[in-house]
Amino acid sequence: GMCCNYGNGSYEVWINNMSKGSGGAFGSSATVDLCDGMPTPAPVAPVTPAPTLPPTLPPTMAPTLLPTPAPVTPTILAPTLSDPCVNVQVSIGTDDYPDETEWSITDKEGTVIVSGNGYTTRNVEHIKDECVPTGRIYTFTILDTYGDGICCEYGEGSYKL
């Protein structure tokens, strides 16, 4: 992991300025759920009840007023999203073995939305900005293929979201 046999590394995961998780001690991987629950469903138009009482006066021979039109149920559209995606910034600080580090953000079905690997530069911060669609549940996973994490006896690796 990132802590403690080989130094004192740590991580914290942030989405829209909210901390979603943090830590440092892990073996070859760590996983953070990026959403707390399912998206809020769109509002549904309320049902207008049918009239229940008959008219109180008997009908006259000739109508005096035009009949009142039947009530119309208003159409309520689902809210539109002014920002259909949320910006996620992933910062990876490589250790002495950058090629062992890889990460991904997946949706709840396991589809990879964005990922990073193939790092070749030691002890350098790599930043990737990505706008991911809103209304979904995501998971961030980071791996060290050797299994010794990214910090600290073999460099001061780190990551931030």
C-alpha cells in the first residue's frame, strides 16, 4: 500500500469539493465509491381527482353561460441539467516504479469511464481532468501491479481526486 512499511503515503478522494474517502494503508489496490446512492428520480405530474358531486341546481331550458371547459392536467417536464457532467480531476504522483501504477473510474455496471496507466516518469505528478456524466454511480480504483503500493520506500507516490 501507500503506508506504512515503506513510508507514509496517503490519499483522499474529492468530488465537487466533498471528501468521498481517504486512507493510505492498502495492499495492491484501494477502492472508493464516488456516489452515496442512486440519482434522484424526475418529478411526476400529480393526478387530478375526478369531480365527485353532481350539480346542485336542476338544468334550465336554455343555457345562460357557456359550459366550463374540462380541466387540463398540466405537463411537468423533468428538470433539465444545466451541467450534464461533473469535472473530476485525478492526480497521480508516481513512485520509483511508475509503470506499476494504473487507475480507473467505472460506473456501477463496471464500464470504464476514464483510466490511466503506462506511466514512465518516476516521482512526478500526472494530472488528468475529465468531465463524467452526472446521474450515475462511479467507483475509483487504483492498482499497483507489483503489490507494494506507491509509497514510500520506493518513492513518494500519491493520488488525489
